[in-house]
Amino acid sequence: MRFSAHISWLFTELPYLELVGAARAAGFSTIESAWPDDQGDREGLAAAVAEQRRAAPDFAVALLNCPAGDTDGGERGFINDDSRRDEAEAAFAAAVELAVAIGAPKLNLLVGRALPGVPESSQRDAIVAALRSFAPVARQHGLRILLEPVNAIENPGFLAPTPDAAVALIEAAGAEHADQLGLLLDIYHVARAGDDPARAIERHRKWIGHVQISDHPGRGAPGTGSLPIWELLEQLRTSRYEGAVGLEYQAPVPIGDSLRFMGDERASSLFH
């Protein structure tokens, strides 16, 4: 396993395109990112990543979020809205193009919040139809689509609020798409929803394609809350998870000592 700096959450005092270099300067060999809303940032991201790879050829991008709509206005994806199917197709195509350009093998696809006046069963059907449509495109480009459970306490109406709910959508898409679909397990969201992250790891380990961490309560750096994060990471390791562990926490500005936990002796036994 390896730590991944979520550049949309860490080093936020800097302009977006400088975050890539800031992450490597802080010791990270892997990054991930939310969808860059600014076109200039999208156009410059591949060059920023390539610049770091010239100095460190193993520099990697673990994950890219797909466009999720008006996130500032509360949207958390929109593939549940069948009336926006063309928009969803175009957004996914744009995400694939950028992921290929930066070498990100996984895409985080948020499914959306419940629409008023539309039966939830119809919205779930729209999600499953989108997954069935997107999966062959992902296969063609060597990508994997991940669904992230997002807690409904902070995001009311989100249609995959738990790992169980997200996996149900993945399985509904059909076994023929299983290799292209998976679960993004954000330990904070699981805990915030009142669920047990250890149980989620045990129950859904075969689907886990990426992991993100922050402590709970508070969504701060590991060690600022009450979650047994090192034990959970050890559980992931023993379950043969070998991917990145994204740091997606509310970091101070500047980030300062909040990265100190990476020097913990337990990190050396888990990460390389």
C-alpha cells in the first residue's frame, strides 16, 4: 500500500496546478484529485503530472473523480437523472480522456442524490443503466469505475449512502461488468453513517478498488479522532489490498504538522 495525497483537499492554499508539485515535495509518490472544474486546470494537469514524472518516474495518479455536477450547490453526481443522460455520457467521456492523459487507472463516479417527484426505483435503474453503458468504455481504455458510498447525514438523499448500497448497484449492473466496477471505501463516510468500517472491509473486500481515510469525528488527519485507523489499514493489508490510501481530510492551511502521522513506526510496516 502507499499513501496518496488528495490534492483537492491538501495544500489548498496553492493554485490547483501547483498542488501536484507540492505533493511530491512533501514526500508523496502518488496523488488523486477531484474533477478540476476550471478548463485551464484540466488542460494543464497532464503537463503538471508529466513534469513531476520527469524528476520521479514512479510518480503516479491513483484516482480521478468524474464530473459530479454543481457540487458547490449540493449535487453529488447526476447519473440517477435519466433526463440528463446525454450530459452524463459527455461528462464520463471527458473524465476518461483526462484519466488517460494523466495515467489515472480508476475513476470515482458519484451516483447522485434523490430527485423529488421521481421514484427511487427509476433513479436506481438509471444508475445501473449508466454503469452498463460506461463499463465497456472503461474496459476499452484500461480503466475501472468505482462507486463511493457518501454518508446521507451530510448528503441527504444520496443514493449509495453505505457500502452495502453501492455494492448492490454494482452487482445489479451484471457479472459481465464486474472487472470494470468496484468500490471506493472512504472510512470516514462509513463511520459518519454509523456503520463499522471493519465490517465493511470484511464484507466487501473483493470489491474494494481504492481507499480514502480521515478520522472521525471531525474529518481531520489520522489521530485527531477516535477511529482505529492503523488497525483498519492492517485489516486491509491482510485482506490483500495493495492499492493507494488516499488522504482526504480537512487539512490546516498551511498543512504543517498534520502530516506527522506518516512518520509513525506503524506506517513503515504497512506502506512502501
